[in-house]
Amino acid sequence: MKYPSDKLGRLVQPRHYDSLQATVAHERVWAADNDCFQGLDAAAYRRMVTTIPTDGCKFVTVPDVVGNHRVTLRRWWRWAPFVKRAGFPAAFVIQNGCDTYRQVPADADAVFVGGNTVYKLSARVEAIVRAAKADGRWVHMGRVNSTRRIQYAQAIGCDSVDGSSFSMFSDTYMPRALAILESRAEPQMFDFGGAA
């Protein structure tokens, strides 16, 4: 691995979960996303969930709809039982329209902060994150593509973040990101790439 840090984990997705066994063998933090930002491929998602190991997985995101809490909630009721039966902690993706912690399903094992930038940086989301942490849930923030956003995620209590700019342009962004991550206990950073 190019950046040997215990702060760097891996976020797999239906399009990319090869070599996951190496990640698990190295006892790296990892999770699985549903890739719904690209549009749900239900067959690929099912294949991933039934193929990947459960060892060490922090969460699997249940399919969501970007920017739409109501439809995301409908998908939760359909897909969460499948994820849980496969033996994974199921993450509910909060989207625009999820304004209070009471709107997060009680059986969610983790919370994934989605939604547009205005929503993600809102006081509503901060309150949801803090309540989820008080409840003992893992909280992840997606699309964190700057060191400033990493610091924001740290400040509100997120356990982990991901951002494609860090894996796509790792030589430029990763050293600064890891310096911030190493300075505090949380969050972990999940890399879309092949981090072992």
C-alpha cells in the first residue's frame, strides 16, 4: 500500500470489490457502498452482498435515492432485511428531507451522510450525527473531497469519510488528508481504490 496508515481503510462497491480478501487479511477497516450515486444496479448489488465476507465490515449501505429521503426510506424497508440476513450491519443513508434523528429507522446499524452539499453541511445533519453517535451507531460521511470537509466531519463526530478525489489524485491530496486524520482519533478514511 502506498500510504501505510491505520487511518486508511477501503470502501467497496458493486463495481469494485476485487481483492477485498487482502483488505480483510490486513485487518483494515472497510465497508461497502451501494453505488446508487451512479444509479442502483440491483443485480450487481445483490451479487456483491452475497459474495463479500462479513469479517470486519463496518457497514453496508442500503440502496438509497440521492436527495430524496422519502424514496430512500421505501428502499430501506425493501433492502435492509436482505443486508441483515447476509450478516452485515445495515447503514441508512440520510438524504435531503431527513430532518431529525427520529426519521432514521430504529433498526439501522449505521448512518451514512448523503444528500447535497447544503444539506450535508446543515445544522439538521449535525444534530442527526450527534444523536446517532450518542446511540452508539457508526456514522460515515460520503463525498468528502477536501481537507476542510474532513475537518468538518471530525468536528461533528463522524467515524469515517470517503472521497473520490483522494483516491483519484492521491499524490496531491492524500498526504494532507492523512496528516489531518493522524492528528485525531477519528475519522477513518475509506479509499475507493485498492488499499490493502
